[in-house]
Amino acid sequence: MPALTATNKYLLRYKWHFLGGVLFVGLSTLLAIFPAQIVRYAFDLVGEGIDLYHLYGGTRAQTQVYELFGRNVLLYGVLILLMALLRGVFLFFMRQTLIVMSRLVENDQKNEIYQHYQSLPLSFYRRHSTGDLMSRISEDVGRVRMYIGPAIMYFLQLVLLFVLIVPLMLMVNVKLTLYTLLPLPVLSISIFYVNNIIQRKSDEIQRSLSGMTTFVQEAFSGIRVIKSFVREQDSHRQFTAASNEYKEKSLSLNFVNSLFFPLILFLVGLSTIITVWVGGQEVIRGTITTGSIAEFLIYVNLLTWPVTALGWTSSLVQRAEASQARINEFMDQKTDIVSRQNIELDIKGDISFEHVSFTYPDTGIQALRDVSFRIRPGQTLAVIGNTGSGKSTVAALLSRLYDVTEGSISVDGVDVRDLALTSLRSQIGYVPQDVFLFSDSIRNNINFGLDQPDEERMLQAARDANVYNNIIDFPQGFDTKLGERGITLSGGQKQRVSIARALVKEPKILILDDALSAVDTDTENAILGALQRIMHNRTSLIISHRVSSVKLADEILVLDDGQIVQHGTHEALMRDEQGLYRALYERQLQSEEA
């Protein structure tokens, strides 16, 4: 199957595990076959020993026959026991090589997928849901592991057993061999179809469980909304419906599982009956001995599980192929956000947008149209406009989360597409509009962008973001653990922690994307007062829809529908009575007064 060829590199990487596994499969298989022949000799010995014992009845030779018979039976028993012990040892090493190999491959594949995910651009994440990404790195990788480990292991066992056992059986009696093996293909095909039904129902259960888990997660995350709208009963009814669906699917799977083992036992029993019946007739004819029947019964039992596993492993391989195809679909996607020259630059902060236009690749929406401006080192530029005017797109393009559709953006005279991505982004402090805090301590959230955390820098950043006093009021201070997405904090506190996270980096370029929207006017003024000191001699970009947040900037850009409609200082823009900036200012002033 072509998709699974992508896993060949892992087999080469762990070739010694694989080759060791093949060796141990072969040794354990041989030690499973040899006892069957010893049992045949033992059975025949018992028959011959009884005949001789009666033949020499009443003579001294009878005692010698008895002693010889006892020694031989004991020898055969000891040999069978030793082979069983050795086989157990080799089976242990077989799993320690092949199954361990599959776990190592699983770990490598998950790491590679995660690393590849991080290299993909934001447009990729806008096209794919988080659930889909999680499914491919967990469920799909797990299915591929089942192919690399159990499927290969049991297939090797089956091949070796058939190659070694069937010729031995044919050498004893062709007719008995054909009748004995007759039910086994039926068993394998039956298991294949039953297992596919089980896997399909398991997938349905997994999807049902995933939907129920998502519902519960959203319900608990949005518990404030549910309570405020008094929708607890409605939420409980929806959960009950989802839970009942999961129960029905689980019971349906349980019914199919109940048929699984009876089917195996029936077909195995059928092979045993055929062996005894046909073998008995052959013994009567004198073509084989009773020991041969015992040998055949052991062979049938040895072949039963691998043949059963053939149907199961065939299903595993099919599912692994589908999962690897899904993984390959993502792994084959390459990021277009790559550096052309990989220039490492100590940024001074001279930023220039020249005739920049940008259209989002996934939606086709044009966010910017022929935008040109310049921010000189140490200056503060504010960008203001109505919702959807393209303000946040300016920040995304400067951080090179996207590449421009037309025009160019340069930093210190170098096109950002020529700069090394890590060099550019490590010197930018970015506070996004949608604040995201990790489920970790406040300390670790603020120090997130630092390789070597600095206590003094962290404390100063918290003071500059006007969140220090709030944090030390918590019982555990900076070691306070935040809930999911920072739910422990208020909206304004989350924004200020996010600002502190950007400030602690001491960036060359500071970008605040509507970072003060959730704080009150007094807190906003306090933060802006602290930021004035921080932004001194540091290139800064303030994006906001509130005039109060941008009036301290050296220059202000006013965007409307992706175009610059005004450009100047606060005082100059206020003198234009017909301008959009004046209209925004008066509207917000009236809102605050109201």
C-alpha cells in the first residue's frame, strides 16, 4: 500500500530491532514446532511400549522394557518443558524488539508531526480544526503503530509457521493435511469481516465520545454563560442525549464482540473434529499412527491464532494505510513562510511598508490595499480604525505570520522575507488581540519568551504592565496556577499579563494589538504612562479602536476598509472636522459620558 511506504524510513532507522525481532520470531516458531514431533514420538512410544510390555509379560525383560519406557517418556517430557521455557524467553525478546520498535516509531512520528505542525503558517490553522490536528497526531499515529508492531509480528509468525508446518504435515499425510486446513481460510475471512464491523463500530463510539467530550468541555468552559441564561436543564438534556447515543453504540459493539470468540472456538473446534475423524480413519487404514493425530492437533492449534490474526492484521493494515495517508496529507504540506537569505540582523527599528496589499489566502478577503508608511527608529506609530479595517493585519504582516500579496515590508532597509524568521520574531514583542495564557503559573506565562528567566526583569515587566499589585494579592503570588486559557484572571488582568510577557523580552519592536480593550480608563492611563517610558527610543506599533489608546503616539494612521484615509498627529487629525478620526473620537467621548 503506497501510503505506508512513508514508514519504511523508521524500519531502516530501527533495523536492528526489526532484524532481532525476525530472529526471535523464527526461534520461537521452531521451538513451537519441535514439541509436536516429540509428542508424536512419545505417543508412538507409548503404544509400542504397551505392546512390548504385554509381549514380554512374566519375563525379566518386562521390567527392562518398563524402565526403558519410563526413561524415554521422562526424557521427552523434560525436552518439551525445556523447549517451552526457551520459547517463552524468545517470545519475550520478540515483543521487546518488535513491539518496542513500534513504540519508538510512534514516539518519533508524533515528534515529527508536532514539529511539522509548528512550522506551518497560520493559514493552515485557519483551514483545519484543532480536533482534526489532534486526531492525526494521536489516533492516526496509534493505528500506524499497530501496523509496525503487532501486524508485522503476527504476519511474520504466520508466514514462518505455514512455511515450516505445512510441508511437515504434507509429508505425514496429504489427505489429512487438506481436510485439517480447510476451515482455517474460512476462519481468517470471517475474522476479517467481523473485525471490520468491530472497528467501524469502535470508530462510531470514538466519534460519539469525542463529541460528548467536546460538549462537556464547552459546557464547563462556558459555565458562566449557561448559568446566566438559566440553561442548566437544557444543557443536561443535550448531555443525556449524547450519553445515550454513546451507550447505544457501546452496547451494539458489545453484541458483535460477543460473537467474536464463539466464532473462533467453533471453527477451531471444527478443525479439531476433522483432524480426529479423518485421522482416525487413516489410523485404521494403517497409513499413519496415533502419534501423527496428536502431532496434527498441535499443528492446528499452532496455526489457529496466526490465521485468526491474519484477518485481524489485514484490517489493521487497511486502517494504518488510511491513517498514514491522512498523516502524509499534512506532512506533505510545506510552509511558504521561509527566509530567502536567512539574514541575522540586530534590529534598530526602521520599519517601512511600501505599497502593501494583502489578501487572506484561505478566505480570499482583501484586508489591505496599497498601504505605505514608515516608522523611524524609536518612534511610536498608532493604527486606528473601525472593526475589519485591516489593523491587526498590519501586525501580522510585520511579524511575518503572513507574507504580503503585493508590495514589500522592510526593517532597517532589509526586506523581512530576507531576514531569518527566528531573528525577526525574537526581537519583536507582540501582544495579540486574542489574549492566550497557558495553563501554568503566572511566573511561567510572563517568562514564556525567555530562554533564561530573569526574576528582576519579570517583576519590572509586571509593574510596567500595571498588574504587579494584582498578582501579589493572590495567595500564591506569581506561582498562582492559571486555569484553562487563563480563566482564573479577569479580562483586564489577562491582557496585562500578556503585555508583561511581551515587555520582559525587552524587544526592539513592540506591537500592541488592541491590548488595552479590556481595561478601564484609569488602568489604561496608568499602563500608557508606564509604556511611555518603555517605548522611549523603542520602535512601537499601537493598534486600537480606542482613540484614548493612540493619542500619545508620534504619528497616527487611520485605516478604513484596508486603506489609509488619514495620517498625522493627534492634534492635526482632530483639526479635520470631516475626518474619520474626529468622528471616532467624538463617538467614543459620547459613549464614555453616557
